[in-house]
Amino acid sequence: MSSNIERLGFFKRLKYKYRLIIFNDHSYEEVVSVKLTKLNLISLIGSSVILIVVAVSLIIAFTPVREFIPGYPTAEVRRQIMMNALLVDSLENELRMQEQYYSSINDILSGREPRSYERPDTAMRYEGLDFSRSEYDDLLRRQIETSGRINVDGSDYSDLPDDIPAMHFVAPLEGGLITNRFDPDKGHYGVDLVAEPNEPVNAVMDGTVLLATWTREIGYVIQIQHDNNFISFYKHNEELVKSSGDEVKAGETIAIVGDSGELTTGPHLHFELWHNRVPLNPEDYIDF
């Protein structure tokens, strides 16, 4: 029988059928009987190996088990790598600033004019943007105006703190000339102060910067939250030197006077002072 099997071809031998029988060792009763070929056995083993490889790959890829593999970084190591990358970036930026500083000193000692490292003109950065007002923009404006968030008509000033006269407000600009006064009936909720370009803009009181951004109409604007629910706005700046979340002191420089935004006719600061969503006349509290 075995000699007949050996005379068969290789592929025919793979298809030759065998029977696997399992007997009870005590009673010799047949328990399991399986008919199979070598090809079936090879296919079964191959499929099992593939399934085991796929299952192990999925476990390693999507479970914390992968961290036990030698050479694979743990979560703490990956976090440290990210922190190191951020520190390297900060060090590169600090090194670049130091190089600019020493270059300026070298220019001064050599009798040359120091090089300027000011950022490029903001008009170039916003060139090509579409600022046309859509109907959705108008709907949003009307919704906000009617929701009571900005109550400027018929406001009740009786909730102002009794110690306002005792509060000390620093002038936002030194020597600024008022060219347009507080007039809420015309929608002008602050004062316009004309000054020379590049004059520093100061915080009127201690507080926290809530907003430091750029808009189409008012350019670079910074908003500061003070004690007793006071909020001050500084608009049309050329540059902001503080960011959202910064703590500022009274008299500390927060921006540079400029001419940014569409609603401006020259270098000036538009300053507003609000309390509990009610605009105040800055001239009643600040000596300009």
C-alpha cells in the first residue's frame, strides 16, 4: 500500500486521503474520526498561523501591550520627546534673538545704523482676503445687539461702584490729544486720542488681557479685564506687545499706536471704558 502511494505524483500525494481516528484508551470505542488530506492539513496550519499573526499585530498596534516590547518608547518617553522638541524650538528662537541683539550692538559700535527686525507690513499678510459682509454677518450682528450683551441704549448707571472716584486710572496715552469725544447716540462709545506714530499704549489699570487680535474694521485691538467688572478696549494699534491671558499692571505698555483697520483716518488710539456691559465716558474718570 505504501509503495503504491510513493509511486503517485507529488500533488496527488497531497490529495491522498487519510483518516484520523481517536479511540477511548479503555474501551477502544471510536470517539472521533476525521478524514483529511495533507493539503487540508497544510491549509489548516497556514490559516491558523496567519490568524495568529494578524491577532498579535492588532494587539500590539491598539493596546498598551506594545510598550512591553523592547525598544518601543513608553508614553512617558514620547511625552518627554515632545517636550524636548518644544524646548529646542524655544532655544533656537532665543538664540536667534540673541544673535540679532549682538548684531545691533556691533552695528552701533561700528558706527552703522542698527538693522531693524520689525515684522513685515501687516497689509501684505492680509492681501487677497475677502472681507465682504454677508447676510449671515448682518443677522449675527442684529442678534447680538438685541440679546442684551451690549446694552448701550437706556442703560442704568446706578450699579456703578461707590468708590469709582477713588480708583486710579492711568492715561492710556501720554499727551494724547482728544479729537473725537464720547457720544453713544452716534455709536461712538469711547474717545479718540491722536499721537505720534510708535507711541506706547498703556494699560489704565491692573488686569488680565482677555483679547489680543486683529479685525478688519478696528485693526489690532486689545481688551483687558479689570477689577469690579471694568473692561477697557484699545483699538487701531500698529502692534500688540501682550497676548491673551497675560497679566498687566497699570501704566504697563500693551501696544503701539498705529493706523490699522478700515475705520481710521490716521495714527490714533480709540479707547473705551466699560462697566457691567455699559460704556462710560473715559473723560469722567481719566485725566488725559
